[in-house]
Amino acid sequence: MPVLNSISDHSHILTEWRRQLHQQPELGFDCHQISQFVVDRLRDIGVDQIETGIAQTGLVAIINGQGDGPTIGLRADMDALPIHEESGAPWASETPGKMHACGHDGHTVMLLGAAKYLAETRNFAGRVALIFQPAEEAGGGAGVMVNEGIMDRFDIAQVYGLHNAPGVPVGHFYTTPGPIMAAVDTFDIHIQGQGGHAAMPHETRDPVVAAVAIVQAIQTISSRNHYALDDLVISVTQIHTGSAENIVPDTAYVGGTVRSFDPKVQDMVQVRLAQIVAGQAAAYAVEAKLEYNREYPATINHADNAMFAAEVAREISGPDAVLDNVGREMGAEDFSYMLQARPGAFLFLGQGDTPGLHHPAYDFNDDIIPYGASFFAKLVERAQPVGG
Ligand SMILES: [Zn+2]
Ligand SMILES: [Zn+2]
């Protein structure tokens, strides 16, 4: 079965909505206009309940199906990025320095398309919770919505999310059971030495040498402490210190990121970083302080839900257009917080040969709206069949 006919019939309206949203990008939790746009469309569509002001500008809307049954959660993100758009599209951002470079405008409209279909047909049992979240790119809006209790408050039993994928054929889906996207941690190391004249280093405690030693030693965590078959990336991305060629500085800063999939690996890295920083500080007679921050956790699909979602995707796009066991990616996604709270799955939907995510020339491909909207709608009908 291809994309749902009634969604396909409305695709020109959905495309108009998407381009309208594309012109008005908003960042982080400041998704006021897009949130109001979503509320207005949902009112027109005739959903049964709309709760706004969750995670500031997030909202949850409910559509009642037929009779009793569980509530299935469908999530879209709404926020844009601090990038200056160079797509050249007639509907390009009207705000310099902000653009929808990750296609969250498209995600929002695909979920609205599904909402329209589901509110008109109601060919499912139980309820649907449409989750529109701010602050995916930074701030972890999904985690804030979970912490504000949406899963219990709306009695959500399982939850699904979808992201567009440049470089993958239009309408092709992929997902995988288990980990699909990495956890992101960051670290900051502040080194305090004692500066002085570069010609008399014996009178200083040099933080530059200590910083370099710390960076070198960090490389041994993934090569010597880590089991080779578990995925781990540690990248030191910043060293800041110094002001002139003849001055030994007082301080140095080292910062970077850690990408992994297993909390035990995160624990190991955090312990080893602390040992390395303390040990190298002692060796070079400086003081050093480590701050280790766990940002988004790994996005871990529940195997049954991922397989089920892939089956639904095959109904939409055909058996050859869906991969259900792809490799994991080192990127991150805050939908991970929702998958920690409830079973569910995250999938990617190909949007053809376009510039990549977060690129200034990127634009969401409107041709995939009917695929994404049909997928969400069919997922509900299959997960919660009437009389099922
Ligand atoms: Zn992004
Ligand atoms: Zn994104």
C-alpha cells in the first residue's frame, strides 16, 4: 500500500504550511510562532484536546479514536538552528542568522498531516498523543517535556519519532533495533599553573606542558582502556591558553566531547578522565579541575517497536525501500529521553540527494511529506486497530 490517498490529496496544503514555517525559524525553547501555528492548525483539524506551555513552547494534542485502548505518542521537533541560510529558496528564512537547517519544519508538518487524517478518519482504538517539542538542537526539550510529566499525564504507552535523511532515496526508511544514535558528553578541564617569563621557566609551573600531556594521555582511553568492539569516540576539540611568545601563561583550558552508546562506557571514560587529569596535574605541579557533563543519552530503540515500525514503513514505501538493521550513528538526538521513558522507536526517512543536515544550503524536501505523514497515520491504525 502506497502513501495514503487523502494525505496525498492534501500535500499541496502541507507543502504551503512547511514553506511558511521555513520562513520563520525560531531557536531553542523560543518556538512561539511555530507553536501558535501548530495550535491554530490543530484547532482547524478538530483534535479533541490541546495542552500548551509544556517545556515553555511545547504542546501535546489528543485525538480520540474509537472505544478504549492505549495512547500512542507521535513526536515532532519544531526548532531551527543559528545558521545563515544560503538555500536560495523563495521561502528561505526571513531572519538572518537563523534557519531550519535540520528539517524540523518538515517534521512538524508531517505530524500535522497525520493529525488531519487521523482526526477525519478515527479508524483506531484508544487515543493518539501528538507531541510537538521545542529545543531539540540544544536544551533537550524532549527531556524537559518528559520531566514535566507528559508520559503519565497523557497516559502514553509507546512513542515514535522520525527524522529526515539527506543522501537516502526519497521515501526510503531506515531504523535498527537497539542503539541507533550516540550519547553526547562534554568535558572541560581548567588548568591553573603559575605564569612568568618564558626565559626563566624554572620559576613557573607551566600549564601549557600540562595541557599537552593531558591531551596525549586522553588518547589512551579509547586505545588502552576501552573494549574495542564497543563504540566510543573521544575528541579533544579545544585548547586555549597563552598571549605572547615570551610569557608562560597562568592557565590553560582543554575541552572536548565523548560519544558512546553504553552508560558503563560513559562511567569508565569519566573515571579515567578524572584519573588522568589528577595524575598529570600532579606530574606537572599544576592544579587541574575536570567538569564532565552528560548531555543527551544514547537513542536506543526497543527492538519490537523498531521491527513493527519498519513493517508499517514497508506498507507505505514497499519492501525494498526499508532497512531495519542499519549501523548506529555517532550523532545524537534528544528523542532518547522519550525512549528512556517509554518503549518505541526512532526512524529515518530519506529525502534524496540534497545538502546535508545543518548545512547552510539545506532545505527540507517537501516530496517526502506524504511518506512521513502516511507512516505516522498508518502506525496508529496498525498499533491500535479498532476492536483489536
Ligand atoms: Zn539537527
Ligand atoms: Zn534534527
